[in-house]
Amino acid sequence: MIGGGAGYGPDYEGSDDYEFQPFPFASIVYDNFVFIEGTSVGLNLLNYDGLAAGPLARYGGGRDEDDNNALDGLGDIDGAIELGGFLKYELGIWSAALTVTQDVGGGHEGMVAEMATGVAVPLSETLSSSVEASASWADSTYMDSYFGVSRTQSAKSGHSRYAADSGFKDVGIALGLNYMISEAVGVSGLVQYTRLVGDAADSPIVEDKGSADQFFTGMFLTYRFR
């Protein structure tokens, strides 16, 4: 499946300023073994009776200080090349997944674990919906990269010094709706709410200059092929 569309969300993680963002999309599976999902590439080394697991590589976008005035003086964070693995289980309309990755590309240089569970419900032959709950944990390196303020950054930005420790970073819920216009062409909509928690929510760029409540909505046109 390939496609594209646009989303409306925060201009940085923890911001209360929103912008429209273009979103190209690809989801490709070859021989039920190699898959591409967005910016991720993985291998189903284990794929049996609803259980799948294997290695994963993905690209994570960085952050530029000129994205928002609240980031002035904090410097840029380069994009990350993350390596790790995934575990996923599907049973009927229900699924659960765990992904753990470590940046090896000199971006945030940290480790992130993401957990999600949800259901996909067919409403008719052409219409389906989904609900997914998620949470993510990050180590102190990741947290300090995105939410910490060093002595030098404090002097340049005016933010108070802040050291962000490891812990749960956010929890969220997403609602999706997909309508198949034909056997190949579909249109999808997504509404997502994420709440930053712990040291992420207490960061000066979130608590003082942004918001722990993060919203995202988007619409996408997709094309399915075999």
C-alpha cells in the first residue's frame, strides 16, 4: 500500500503551536518476510500463528531550533538511525506490539521502547475502524536530548537548567477510519491524542512554553496493489 496526505500536529514534541505537515506513506510486505512500514524496515524472522518478531531499522526525524521560538538557543537534534527489534501478536481483530530501538546515527543517541494494543473493527464491506492505545518509555539520553536544558543551553535560551531522567515519556490513544472507494483505492482518517508524562511533561519547553497535551489529525489517500 502506498499513498500520501497531510496531517495537522505540534511543530515539536511538547509544543502548543500547530502546523500542517505533508505525509507520504508506504506499507510493503514481500513474501510475508521483509516489510517496509513508513520509515521502518524489518524482517519477520518469527512468523507463526499470529506471533511475529524480528529485527527492525528505522529513521527518526530530528528537531531544528528554528522550528519554534521556544527552542531558540537549544541547538538542533540530528535525525536518528535506530536499530532494534519488534514483537507483535494478533488474535482476530485484536493486536499488541512492542518495539525497542537504539539510535546509532548520532541523533538523540538514546533508547526508546514503544508499546501499543488495539482493535481493528470492520463496519461494512468497504468501511473499517480502529482504536489503539499506546505508551512509550525512553532512557535518560533520549529524554535529555529532547527535553533537557544544559548549562550552555540555559544561558543561550533563557530556560532554567533541567535534567530529564529515564522513564515513561507519553501515553496516547488513536482512532482511525478507512473507507475503500474501490478494491484498490481508499481514504483514511486519523485522530490521535498523546499526553506527555513524567520528566517530559515537566520540561521547561513543555510546562512553561508548550503543552503536555498533544493532538494530531490527518487524512490520507492510499492505493493497494499485489
